[in-house]
Amino acid sequence: MDWDFFRAALAGGGVTAVLLSIAGVLGRSQLSHWLNKDIERIKAQFQRDIQIDKAAFERELEAYKVSLIAEAERAKAIQSIKTAGALRMIDRKYEVLNEVCKAVREYASTGVAFCTLVFASGDAFVRRQSWVSEYLQAGGDAIEAVAPFITHDEYGQLLDLHVKVTAAINDRNSFDVALPQPRLDAFRAEIVQLQADVNNLLQDKITAMMEMA
């Protein structure tokens, strides 16, 4: 080795250049090390952030699924309630139609029979009066019960029958004997057709409901 050259270089100020060169090499190496450490740290942080975001997303997704299931169950429950309510209404309609049909189907014959009674007093007449009064009251109650399930015109038809039979019976009560024949004939002519129309109306509605079942 040419130690003379090396000593000369050091003596001539070359030491500074050599040291700077060494420092540069060491500096680049250290910088690269630091950069690599920072990159690894950032990558690790990114991975942690990704895992945190993923976990949060999965929780939100699960909560959303649960809410969908809950909403579907709530909708199903509401529909079940509506269906049950509708079935109860159908049952109630069928029930009151049958009740009013039984209550008024013999209105005309009952009214005509009462108006032909020839005795005006006595226990038998009082009992008959009481029975007819209860009969008309039950018919009126049945008509009111069915009112929500029929049209206004249909309700008017039933009420017309009820009012006219009641009026004829009250008219009979004002006489000591049977209702005079002209009045009885007029009542019979009017009430028989009205009774037939009401019976047909109720029978048609009941039949229609049975066909839907």
C-alpha cells in the first residue's frame, strides 16, 4: 500500500472529503432505515384502521339485518292483526244478518195476526200485547245492529218495514175490537210486498257471504 500517498492526502486536507464521503454513506443508510421503519409503521396503522373500519361495518351491517328482520316481523304481525280483524268483522256481519233475518222475517204475518184480534181486554190480550212489544223491540235492535254492514237504502228498507208494522199494531191498540177491515186490507196490501222485498234482500246478502267463504 502506498502509505505515502495516503499520508499526503491527509496532510493536504483530503481528510475532510473522506469524512464527508463516509458520513454521506452512513447518512443514506440511516435515512433508508428510518424510511423503512416509517413505512412499516404506516402500513401497520393502515391495517389496524382497516380492521377497525371492517369491524364497525360488520356491526352496522348486522344491526341493519336485525332491523330488517324486526321490520318484517312487525309487518307480518300487523298483517295478522288486520286479517284477524277482517275475519272478526265478517263473522260479526254474518251473525247480525242472521239475527235480523230471524227477527223480521215474520213481521208482516205477526202484525196482521195481531190486528185481527177481536178481544180488547183480558189477560190473554195483555199477554199478547206484551209479547208483540218485545218482538218489535228485538226486531228494532236487530235492525240497528246490522246497520253498519248494509247500505243506507237497505237500512231504510228494513226501518220502513219496522215502522209500518209498529204503526199498525199501535193503531189496533186504539180500538176495542179488531182493526177495521178497510184499514186491515190497506195494511196487508202494503206490508206483504214490503216483507217479501226485505226477506229477499237479507237472503241475497247471506247467500253472497256464504259464496265468498
